Amino acid sequence: MTKGPRFTPLVDRLPAAVPFVGPETQERERGRPFVARLGANESVFGPSPRAREAMANEAAETWKYGDSLSFDLRTELAAGLGIAPENVLVGEGIDGLLGYLVRLTVAEGDNVVTSLGAYPTFNYHVTGYGGELIKVPYRDDCEDPDALLAAAREHDAKLVYIANPDNPMGSWHSAERIQAMIEAVPDGTLLVLDEAYLEFAPEGTAPAVDPDDPRVIRMRTFSKAYGLAGARVGYAIGAAPLIEAFNKVRNHFGMARISQAGALAAYRDAAYLAEVQEKVAAGRNRIAAIAQANGLSTLPSAANFVAVDCGADGDFARRVLAELIARDIFVRMPFAAPQDRCIRVSVGTEPELDAFEAALPQALAAARG
Ligand SMILES: Cc1ncc(COP(=O)(O)O)c(C=O)c1O
């Protein structure tokens, strides 16, 4: 027998992967920083000052492990939703919770349905546990509930994933449409409703939370509107037996104390959240105005980013993206056609959007050759 680890057959079969080339990696490769960080849908406005203070205070206590139940945060989140703590689970961002969920439900060879070009981290977890991904196309730049459900039915899927609002297009469905989707989930399938951007969406986007409905698990996060992406705090909302099952596999001490304290203080600061929501709405308008001034259109967005339609095919949008990056503007873009005719621009600070405004005409000219 050779020295060293013996990987599982599944891991041996998986292709080598670099899941995510983050902006820091790009900066190291480029040898210089970006001037505008508009590519990761973070909240450039940062966390609430109260969250910062709470995290600073908690720093001295960080020799202790965090509360493995995230009791205080879980209790307040549940109270805010008008449900029991048994229906809420705090975890290491939506990404971490998605990983646990897939581990709980997907065995090798099981089918999972998502949209072609939807949030890729979910796919990464599915593949990592040996699941088979079935991808259905977007319809009119929206994830397509009917097609997702039809595929789930046809392939006896364990999970069907939808983000509402959607990343990367910023599109969204009404609460009624999503509730109808929940009602139509086939037996044996769990709907994963990713609501990472919910706080930026208009009223009437999220169906009422029914904590005992076993057909759906909802995921929310402190990474977006609450400005705590680097703290890694998300939560799942679901029926008590499903939430309880996470205890079989989750990392019980995965939550940092500083993150728990920051999220709790952020959640309590509704006034700051409202401020961020206003700034994001204004930022979306500014991105649309910048695009329009350059002869480009934008898609309506219920998130903290805007898909800018570059007006041609994916190759052209990829050239625009590369030219923006060359001008120190960090942006990303959808990777599936025809959504890849767009670039995706996160709301930035005024100076960052000034930099985008200055770079865009040059990038377009360079991309047109
Ligand atoms: C749709 C969607 N879900 C989840 C996440 C990740 O959330 P978290 O930071 O809580 O892991 C993102 C981040 O970009 C996202 O776009």
C-alpha cells in the first residue's frame, strides 16, 4: 500500500477544483488592489456600528468557544419570525448550512434540481456528496418554478433549489408564486428556498413562514443586508424534525463568538438596516443610470446588485468584464447563456460607483475593439 491518504472513491472521481477565485486572489495575481469592489454582492456599507461595538467587546472573550446552540441569536431570530426556536438553526452562513443540508439528504447518485447558471456553491456541495445535478434553464432571466418542479418530479429529486431574489440576475418572484411552488413540491422532495437577498426585495416577495411545513427549508444570511459576510452567519428556517437533524452532522462549535455577538447586535439595529436598504435602492438606481448613459439597459433588481445587459453575446460581456478588471473594477458576471450577455455590478460606495462610471465607457470601447 502506498503512503499517505486513501481518498474515498467519490473524491478520487471528482475533478480537481478551485471553487471560487476571490478578489484577494485576483489582487495578488494582478499585483495591485482593486479600486472598486463591486463583484461579490457584499454590503460595502459595512455592519451596524452597534455590531462593530459588540464584536469589539467580544474580542476579549474569544478564548471561549462560542455557544454551540447560538442560543441568544436563535431565540431572537425565532421571536422576530414569530416561530419557535426549534424551527431555526444558526450556522456558518448559507453556504455552510447548504453543505450540511446536502450531507443530510443527498447520497451518491441522488438527483438534485437547480437552474442552469444559479448559485454555484450549492452545486459544489451536491457534487461533493456524489449527487447528480439536473439543471433547468432560466425563463426570461428568472428562475422558472414550473420547470424546476417538473424536473424534480421527473427525476425524483431529493432537493430542488431556488433563490428568491435570484443571484446572478437580481430577478424575483412574488410570494404567491413561491407559495404555489411550495404547494406543488412533489412528495419526497425538499424545496430549498434561498432568501439571501430578501431584505432588499419589495414587500410581497417572501411567502409567510409556516414553520411546520415539511416541504421547504428557507435560508437567510447576515452576509448581505447586515454587512457581516466575513463573520459567516446564516440561518435556516424549517420544520423542527429537519432542523433537529442538522445536529447529527453540523460542526457544533462552528460559530465564532465574535460572529454571534455581531449578528445579534446587527439584528437588533433595525434603523441601520433601513438605512442600508435605502442606500442600496439608491445605488441600484445609480448603476442603472450609469448603464443608460452608456447606451446599456439593466434588469430590474430586488437584490444589492444589478445585472447590466451589455447588449450582445457572452463573449462581448466577458470582454467588457476583463476590461473593467484591467481598470481595477472588480465585477463578475453570469456564466450561463443567455444570462451571460450581462455583467453583474454590486452596489458600491459613491466613490466606487464614480470609478465604475469612469471606467465603463473605456471598457466598452476597448471591448468593441
Ligand atoms: C443566492 C446566494 N445564497 C447564498 C450566498 C452566500 O451566503 P452566505 O454568505 O450566508 O454563505 C450568496 C452569496 O453571494 C448568494 O448569492
